[in-house]
Amino acid sequence: MGRTSLLLPALLLGACSWFLVPRGQSFLTATTTQRARRTAMRGFKEDFADWRSSLSSDEKSLLLKQAQKEFDKKFRKSEEMSKDLPEEKIESFSKILQKFFDSEMEDYKKDAGA
């Protein structure tokens, strides 16, 4: 008698949750969202690759060294850590990021409206 009294509420809860969870609609929206994100990411990947190829070897090595020694206290205090890329390189990279974020915002608005 004790087992059936515990089993009945669990079965009832499982049945209710099965009826309340939308199955078809969430699957379709997830598929369209993933497709849009793949497209946005592919565009970003190509733009980023183009930007990266425009860097000189000195600029690439500076970025690599700064990234590798990000958590080194001595390096963070050095002058090499405070060096920046030329302004036009930073500006072009910010345009690429802005394009990516705008694309993500559009996807978010589409998802929120659906």
C-alpha cells in the first residue's frame, strides 16, 4: 500500500509534464536558430580570417605573446603589454565585431518574437 501511494503522484506528475511540454514547436525553432547562427558565424569567420591575414608578422607575434602571457604579473607590468595595434587595425576589427553582434541581435529578436 505504501509503494502505490508514492508511485501514483510520481506517475501523475510525469503525465502532466509530458502534456505541458511543447514538443514540435521548440524543435523547429531550435533548427532555424542554429541555421541562422551557423550563417552568422561563417560570415564572422571569413571576416576575421581576412582581418587576421592583414596583420603583419610583428603584429601577429605581439598579439600572440600578449595572449600567452595574459596572466603573468611581470609581463603585465612591462611596456610590451601596453603596446597596441595601429588604430586602423583596431577600427577594422571593431567593425567586424559590430557586424557579428548586430547579426546576433537580429537572431535574438527573431527568437523572442517566435
